[in-house]
Amino acid sequence: MAFRDDDGNIRPHFKILPIVLAGLFLLFQYLTSEKYTNPITGQSHRVGMSTQQEAALGLQSYQQILSQEHAIASGPEVDEVNNVAKRLAAAVGEDGEGFQW
């Protein structure tokens, strides 16, 4: 398909070029993303960030929330959260060792 510009010259119309560029960009992002293999199931998936990046982002978010909110140090709510964390740690077993619960 072609169109005429203001001077009457025929110019091709490139509507597909942005789509092709976006597709190439997405393909590049997919191929350069990190591959993670679940040690329990053996299934592999591509992920957007490494485990270290994920932990750093989580710590940063945690510190941001603590700086903005008043955290309670004791009481029934704290006890309940600690009980849930203990149950989670027990459920994951050895896979949760070294994880900062």
C-alpha cells in the first residue's frame, strides 16, 4: 500500500514497522531473561529477575514500609504472625533454610 505525500510523490506506508520492532524487543527480552528450574518439580521457567534481585527488592520494600508505618512489637497480632511464619517454615522444610522469615 502506498500514499502520496504533500509533493505528490508516492511513499510507502509503514504501519507494520512498529509492530515488527515491538516483536523484536519482546523476543530479545524473553531470550535474555533468566531461566529458573524448580528443584522440586524440575520444571523450568523464564523469570524477570534473579533470586538475588528479588530478595533485594523485597528487603527494600520491607524497609520502606517500616519507615512509613508504625510497627507493633508485641501483642496477639504479632503472636499470630509469628505462628504463621513458623508453620510456613515447617511446611517448606529444608528448602526454607537460610530464608529470612
